[in-house]
Amino acid sequence: MGRVRVAGFSVSLDGFGAGPEQSLQDPLGRRGPELHQWFYGTRTFRAMFGKGGGSEGVDETFAHRAMDGFGAFILGRNMFGPVRGAWPDDSWKGWWGDNPPYHAPTFVLTHHARAPIVMEGGTTFHFVTDGIHAALDRAREAAGGRDVKIGGGVATIRQYLQAGLIDDLHLAVTPVLLGRGEAMFEGLDLPGLGYRAVDSTPTDLATHIVLGRSQDP
């Protein structure tokens, strides 16, 4: 069975994984894009938008790992879009246009049912209304033995952490202070949940920290 991973998730120095006041104009919340400067210049990011070039260093290594090798993805409702409550219609299909970057079955946690959306490039969005465990069961089945990525946002990652379902996390800690937003670690006892830092690699734009379960070999 594949692993359940968080990869390439950016966090500010003061522990926020997104800015406040997400909206159509600010998908990552106000000042949220500042968390991802390490990613924007990489070869992986540019390739996602059909562009060549980009950095080849440590940031690119972690960027590539953050998008490669996954058989399925799980996203929170807010990670999929700014629409709240019942779906008013079927017009919203995500932030990413006709060809989202996932290229695999992608399961969206929501309280409101919706038919699957088949997109270009191999992504199909499935909407799961019966909780994080059901979403993970479906994602594991769809992944066919490959890893499952918990793509965010903050609330979704926290739920899977608290349930002890994440095997390892790669966090890109960026030299930015947001002051407010969505707190990644508030109230979480990571050592108590079995996590320890297993790797730390600094670059000019981020410090890449990998957390693993302490019982892992």
C-alpha cells in the first residue's frame, strides 16, 4: 500500500499555511502567494503551465517530489474554490482551468453532494460527503498502490494529522511573517502524535523540513 503524504506545503515563519480572507481575487488568502516564492521559479511549476526553463536546484528537487508519483489526491472544499454552502450550480470547476495539475483522481471533502467532474489531463474531481476516512479509503483504492497526497488546505491537513493518518510531511517554511491567517500547528502536539523532524534543507527562499512518524524505520 502506498503512503499518505503532505508534500510541498508552504508555511510562514509564524506558522500560517494560508493568508486570511480567501476570495476569488485571493485564492491563497491575502498575502498568501508570498508563501510560495520558492516554488514559482522552479522547473516543475513552469511546466505546469506549459512553460520551459526554471530553476534546477534544491527547490526544484522538492517541487518535483511534491507533484510526482501520486496516484490520487485529497483536497478540502476551500482548496477547490471559494464557493461556500450548497453548490449554486455546476459552473465552478476549480481554480486551475480545464487542465488541473493533478492528472489523477482527486477527492474533495464537502458537506454538499455533487456529481464528479471529468477534466482534461486525467483529473477527475470526486466530491466526498462522508468524511476524511471515507475520502482516504476511496483515494487509496483509486491510487492502486501509489501514494496519496493530502493537498490541503490547512484545515484538511490538520484533520488528517489529528487522526494519525499522515505518514510524512514536507513543509517549506518561508521567511515571511503573515501575522494572521490559517494556523498550521495551533493546538497540535506533533510529538504526541508521533512526528519528528527527519530532514531539514535550507535554500535562499525556504527551509524544507520533512516530518516522519517516529515509529517509521
